[in-house]
Amino acid sequence: MTRRPRADARSARTRLAIASVLPTLITVPLCAALATAGALPWAVVPAVVVASAVQGWVAYVRLGVREITGPAPGGSGPRR
């Protein structure tokens, strides 16, 4: 049975996941401007948004691995 992380740990995970996505999300208006000018295909804009969402989700999940599995007995990585 997996333990649910505490509320403060979840909010910290959320903040860190959002912080990891911010540099990518800042480029969305730039990509939209370049697409409007015709220098970039329009398909790039939604691709960047989807990639940011996936990156945020992966970061959120990876930040919680230690809380769910606990520290490894002989090392610093998660148990396998």
C-alpha cells in the first residue's frame, strides 16, 4: 500500500513542477509571434504547450518518488 504525501509536500512538489515548466511556457508567446509572422509553423505552438504539460507531470511524479518508496537502504536513490 502506498502512503499519500502530506499536504505541504504536495504543494512543494507542485511549486517545483511549475518552476521547471516556466522557462518553456515563456516561449509560447514568442512562438505565437513567430508563427504569426510566418517564420514558424503553427503546429509548433500547441506542441510546446503539450510538451510543457508532459514535462510538468513528469517532474511532479519524479519529485514524489522518494516520498512513496522511501530512501534506498544502501544509497541515495529510490528503492527498486
